[in-house]
Amino acid sequence: MYELTVESQFDSAHNLRRHEGPCENLHGHTYRVHICYQGPDLDGLGVLVDFKRLKTALGEVVSYLDHRYLNELPEFQEQNPTAENIARVIFEQMRERLGGGISKVTVWETPTSAASYWE
């Protein structure tokens, strides 16, 4: 099995509804996003998938989230925009763009705290 990883980042604000603490207040993060793509076979060039394709898809997803108040997005009307839920939304949007292959999405909310989503 082969695995590729690409990374990006975006800046957004959010607040966690019903959180008993300072995160209930509006605040922002510079999120780092790691995308893992897996597959068993390489093409004739010895490539699983072109990094440019992964980076382009991730760039589209990140641009949708960048400099936004996440709570206002349709994906977060019912659920809080936690790092866990952001990772799931990115996973789903990447899968829509690339089909199979996305194996895991990790979202770093701070330099020392991350949440991952995979199926």
C-alpha cells in the first residue's frame, strides 16, 4: 500500500455553542490540514496520484473555509465547528472531488492539538 500526504492551512473564526468555557466566545485559529491518500497500485510513471491533483482539490476545499465564520456555513448549522467536525467535512469534500483514495484528514487547531477523521 502506498500513501501520499499533502498539507495546507487556513484561517477561520468560530465559537462552540453550549461550551462551558472560553471557547463559547468567538475566536479564531490558523488551522493546518493534512490529507492522506492511499492506494495499492502505481500508474505507468510510478505515481499513485499526482501531487498537483491532491493540492488543487485541497486548495478548493481550504478556500471555501478560509477567512470565514465557520458557524455560518451550512455544514455547521446543526453541529459545532469543532476540529473533529471540520476534519469530517474536509474528508467528505475531498472524497467528492477525488473519488476514493482519501484515507485520513487531520486538522491541527493549535501547534499541539489535532483531530483526525477516517472511515
